[in-house]
Amino acid sequence: MSHFPRARTLAVALPCALALGSVSGTATGAAFALKEQSATALGNAFAGATAGAEDITYSFFNPAALAWGSGTEVALVGSYILPKFEYESDEPAPYPGANRSKSEEAAFVPVGYAAWNLRDDIRMGIGVTVPYGLETDYDSDWVGRYDAINTDLMTVDINPSIAWRVNEQIAVAAGVSAQYADASLSSAVPAFDLATESASLDPARDGELDVEGDNWAYGFNLGALFEPVEGTRIGVAYRSRITHDLSGDADFSAPEDAAPGMERQDQSVGGEAKLRLPETLSIGIHQDLNERWAVMADATWTRWSRFEDLTVTFDDPLLLGGPEGVPNAAADESSDEYSWNDTWFVALGATYRPNEQWALRAGVAYDESPVSSCCRTPRIPDEDRTWLAFGATFEPSDRVKLDFGYTYIWLKDADIELNHENDNLPTVEGEYESSVQILTASFNYRF
């Protein structure tokens, strides 16, 4: 057996970083999804988002929402996301501070929309959104540094769509997505100690592996909106899966102060990997109770079970061992298997309109995690979460609309246990405590 079996895991780090999200970064929905595409909808915890038609930002959740508006309209949305997580373990620490790590990596996520009429019953729109993203930072000397130190994922989705108002009750729509994905991560690589013929666990002697990859890929979305009676809207929407064929580089940096017999050389190789983003199916309802009150609900199914395996292929073997004569780990291609589950996001909300200029919103939601307890890793210390949201809309004129939303997300404590005894590396066994706060605002202008 190689003295560096973790090199195989690091060799698949590129697709893992992309496909395995973490609540400790900017990801706020299950896995690494970002739902913050509308300040209006966030105020209701996205309840009724599939049936909503208050403004063009709802076109992200259902493109048929475009047909419920008219004229030319633009909207700018910005979200400040503050996730907080802390890892702590009661196990004996191999050195002081190794069994604790915390992070508060804040992020700003901007999105934008525009819509205009092609004719009275057909409306065109385009949205530039960020549907997936995360950033995770651990302390560089924490006990799980050989699994993860930093993970950074960003997607940008350009989604033109067209909606047709069939009649007063029905609208249908379709759109296409051009999506860019970019990711990078870093992990520590242990040195090989000739004296003990095992991995050294001294952080000063660790090397570092950095991997990067990016790609453009394409998908589509469909939607329908139905108003059987005035004040009751029902929406259905589907967003297709998107598969990215990522290409990038893996760079290994050897420590400058390696002990005798532990010297290694810097390396850089190219590689390719697949990132499979899941399809979603949503249904929502919006019900006006009277002129002042409305209630709404939503449910979204996400096919996270598409993550059956993740494979990376390198242009040249990646060697992470020591000098000549010391066992090296080489990989041209490697795979890891995962057991993710399909998930549901369900939400309930209400809106109160005290007058024509103001609307006050609230909502709650429950978001399932796709991660099984057997497969939780430091890159995905994910668990089920509960949302509590509040929001407000102010319309100073017929042309201008301002929206604000705030959400607090609780996550269940997530246990993790990674036994690396066969790799001669420390066991990662502890618990994550996590939460997320989101503040979103939008500016909508009608020409």
C-alpha cells in the first residue's frame, strides 16, 4: 500500500470541491445552492415563489411570471450573506488548537433582471443570477487540513426566457441558461518521514495542493402560471440539470523548510472533471384573502442523487511523495463514490398590505440536506436547516419599487467522523455548529 493514500483523495479534489458544498461558506440552501435571487421572495422565505408575480425577479423561480407584468422593467438585487460555523472535537488534539476551527466568510451576491414586451401577450426577459456558490476557510493547521483548507465555488447563469399569456387565466414560458462555473480549493499534503516510514503530521512540513477549474455549460427551464379565479395563482416550474466539463490545473507546493529526507518538488499538471448540477421541480400557490392579506406556499424537489460518483482525469501523473526511493502516490484518473439523497424545500408565508405603498412579509421554510450521515466530510458539514424570514416592500411611485428582506437560518448540529488510521493521518471526529444570516435588497424600475 502506498504511504500516501490520501493523494488519491486529493487527486479528486477538483470535482469534490465543485460538487460538494458547505454551509460554512456562502451556500445558504441545501448543499451549495443559493436561493437569494429575489428580495421580494426572500421576505416570504420563498413561499409562493413559483406562483409569485409581484415583479420580474420571480422569473428565476418561474419564467411564466414575466407574463403577469407589462412594459419595460429592470431590477437589481444584492444579498449580503454571513455564514458562521465552528468545528469542535472532544478527541485528544495532536497539537494545541488542532481540534477547533471557525469561519465567518461573508459574501456579497449581486443579480439583475430585465423584461420587455414583444407584443401585448408575449414578454421577453433575461436574468443574470448566481444559483450556486460557496467559500469555506479552515485554519491551516486544523486536524482536518488534509481533507480541506479552502474551497471557493462561483457560478454565473445568463438566462433569457420568453413568456406567453395564453389568456387571462394561463401563461406558459421557456428559457435557456448559459452558465459559467469557476472553482478553486486547497488542501494540505503530509510529508513522508523516512525514520518512521509514515506520514509526518507536523504542519510546518506539510505541502499544499491547489486545484482550479472552470467551464461554460448550458441548460433550460420551463414554467406555467394558472389563475383559476381572481386572487388564486398556481405555478409549476422545471429547471434542467447542467453538466460542466471542467478543465484546469493542479499545483503542488512543497514546504521550504522540509527536514532532510523529506524534500519534494513543486508540480503542476492539467486535469478535467465533471460537475453535475441537479434538476429541480417546483410547485407554488399564492392566495389573496382580501385586499390586505395574502398567504402562500411552495415546495421544490431537487435531484441531488445525481452525485453518484466524481471522477477527475489528469494530463500527467500527479506525484505527492518524497525524494527518489520513497513511495510516491501517482494518479492518472481517480473516482470517489457518494450517497446523496434527493431533497425537498417547503415554505409557508404571508403578506400584509397596510396601504398602497407598503407591504410587510414573513415566512418560514424547512430545507432538507442531501448529505447522508455516512458521507459527511469537512467540505460538506451539511445538515437540515430551518428558515425564518421577514421583509418589506415600499413603492414611492408607480415606477419605483424597493424591497428588503432578512433571513436567519438554523442548521442542525452536524456530527462528522473520518477515520484515517489506514492512512496514518489523524481522525477527524467532532461536531459542527452552523448558522446563516442573509440581508437582501432590490431596486425595481418600470419605464
